[in-house]
Amino acid sequence: MIKHSGPVLQQPAPLEWVPPQTGDLLVESDATRTDRGGSAELEFGDGTTLVITEESLVFLRDIKGRLSTPRSRGVELVRGQADLSSLARPGATPSDVEIVMGNSRLSLSNSETVSSRAARTDDGKSKVGVYQGELSFSNGGQEIRLEQGSGAVVEGDEPPQPERLLDAPAVVGPSPEDEIAASEPQIDLDWSAPDGDVDGYTVELCRDARCGELQARVAGLDQTSWQVASPGVGTYYWRVNATSASGLDGFVTTPTRFVVTDTPRVVDTTPPNVDIGLTATGVKIAGRSTFGPVPSLSSSADDPDTEIESWLEINGERREIGDGLPTGSYDVRIVATNEADLRSESRIVSFDVDADPPTLEVERRTAPPVVEPPKKRPRKRFWLWGRRAPQAPFDPRAFDRGEHSVFWSLNGVEWRPVEQGPVHSMREPFEIRLRTLANHCLSHEDLEECYGDEVAISAADTGVGVLQITVRRAESGDRIIIEATDRVGNSSTTELRDVGD
């Protein structure tokens, strides 16, 4: 016996049960028993190990005549669970280990590397799972070969049928880098479920990687976490496996190491720092700021001592602004929690959102005759440095030469050609009029305006109001682009095609 932990007894036949000593030599007919919380690790002469978990009873038996090699060891598992590991040793004298469980037997050779688990339940079922290598398993006189990743559950004399083992769960924490203060009353062991039909989990906390020194164990868990009482200062390993509906243990996670230290636990009593505010005033309507779909918000959350989680609460619900908010009124704050579950909530900022763009209306009208601008008394022309001279009124009739085809006006009196540079209307009634010269038409959906008519484009907005309407000629030259923008940046666009007859 190379390791033991907790309530363990051994029986050197024919003597009574006594507590074991590390290094005790066990021989044929000797027995080892573990009670609740106990475990033991036995090692055979060739290095094969047998780790017995809690509430188990095993005997060393003489099973000569049943094994194929002259050097053999037999183990009878009366109840409980045992993990058997054998490391291949090329050139070593061949030897076998056979585990007997009622009518069931499994055998392996030291010529192969094998890792397996055998269990005998109180209701008489025998279970075997192979994690590495392969071994022979028989029950009721029928034998099968179990390969890596397979196992079997049998009862009575029924023939064994192999089934696939569940994959190992994924360890979440504690991780090998974690140091846990001994003052913590409990330790949270967390993992994520593997694929497949999981019936439960078995978790073991040990002082060694092979779990020969069991500290705590639980079986039949129906959740992916286990809170175990702190075992005190020291280095520990934990592992977990999923159990299938047949009761077969799946692959076991690689033992994960963590350390419990006597470093005093620092109690965090300071919640995170949070702040939120508007970085712009937006458009003031009835004393409230109104923004476009993405408001001008600035928020921050930090904690110099720990990791935090932060989020926005919008109208009392946790959500993100993302690509924008719909039209409506909003109360927003930032919330943060740290690893000590301390929570901070910022002040609330309130604002409105106008996410609706202006509407554009395109209308054909019978155009009045072009009116000459009123004559004005001649003035002395002068220029100030850096200022351009005022532009004279423009009469489209003087340009019927193909140089320009579409003209714009804000008042129906002064007309100018539509060029690639934009034309802006930034005051009520937010309307721009367009006319064409001969041999040209403006086409918009089912509307067409040709020489002699006029197209009026107007914009309206029921929210914050229109800021401007813009007209420009596209770079391709065959389209007139009209865009209306409201006071918070929402915009809508339409196009007119400039068609030459």
C-alpha cells in the first residue's frame, strides 16, 4: 500500500481489521476496506496501480488456472470502485491482472498501457470503462474486447454489450493558476457539460493527482457545479466525470491542481465606480434633449481592485444601444458589479430619440412664365478683403445652348443651374423648385416634367423639424439627387433622372 487517506482498514488474513501503514505489503487473501471519505492506492510489483475509492471492499485472490501467464494477480472487487492503471514495459516478464466482480471478470496485461475503471454496485451490477488501451471483459461465460472509449454494464449472467463512454466535461474553475485563501468557507468547483445524454456527475477532490488520497467525493450530481467545504491549507487536485443513463462513468477530466493558502483574505467593501452623462445637448424640445437613434452618451465603469461586469439599463431593462434606438423617451443609467458582488448604479440621464427621417414630396406644377428680377438702382460696387461680390440674378432663357439643362430656385424668381456642388435650402418652407430647358425632362417614379413645367421638392418632419434640403447633380450627370436632413441628423433621399429628348 503506497497511499491511503481517511477511514481505511486492512485485514492481513487471518487477523482482524487494522489501520494500514504506508508501505504495508499485502499478499493473497488480504483485504482492504474504505469507508465514507476513505481511499487507498495499491501498487503491484510491476508498477500496475489500483486506486480504491470510498465505500469499497477488495480482496487479493489466487486465481491460478484462469490467467494466461505464469505471473498473475487477482483482485476481487466485492463492492465499490477501483481505477486500474498499467504502464507498458517492453522486455518485462509478462504478467496479468484480473479483477473479479461477481460473475464478471476483466483482465489486462503489463505489455500494454491501460487505464480503466471497474465498479460493483450494491444491487449487483458490474461496470467497466476503458479510458486508454484495451482489455478483455467477460460475464456469464461470454467475453468481449473493450477498446479505448468504450465500456459495459452487466447484471446477473447477461452477456456484455459495449457502449461508448461520454466525453469528459470541460473544467471551468478553479484553474491551476488559482490560489484560494484558507479563510474562504467553501470552494466552488465548476465545469461545463459534455455532449450526450448525461444522467449525473461524479466529482472528487484529492491531495494527489491519482486520487489515492481522497479528500471529498460526491456522486449523482445533477448540476455543473459543486460547493465543497474548504479543506485547509495545501495543494489539491480535483476531477469530474459524467455518468450515462446506464450508470457508466465517462471519461474523467485531467486532475486540475489548485492551492489553498493561508494568505489573509482581503475583503472588498468598495463597489465599482460608475458614471454616465450626455456629451451634447441635442435639440431642446419642451426642456428635454432630443437626439437621433444613437444619443450622445458617455459612460464609464471601473474598479481598481477586481474584475467587473457592467451594462446599460434603458427604461429599466438591460440592453445595448447598438445601431440605434427607436423613436421614444428614455431613462438610462449604467450598472456594474464586481467579484465581491458589490453593485453600483449611476444617476439616470433622460432624453428623447427621434429616429424618423423627414419626408420628401415631389410635385409637378404648371410653371408660371419666367419673371425678370426687379430692376434695382445702380450701386457703387466695392469688395472687402476676403468677401465675394454678390451674385447677380440668373435668367435661364439666356442659356438655351445645352450648357445647362436643369435650374433651381427658392422663390421662383431667381434661377441658377444645378451643378455637382450642392444647393441648400435652410429655412422655411424647405422647398426647392426645378425647371428644365427645351429637349430635357425630369423623371421621378410615375412623374415626368418637361420644358414648360416645374417640379417642386418639399421636405417636412413631424419630430425635431427639418434642418435643410439639398439638391445636387450626381457625378454621372444623368441624375439630380435631393436629400432632406432633420435637426438630429436623420435623412431621406430621392432622385430625379435628367432625360434628354
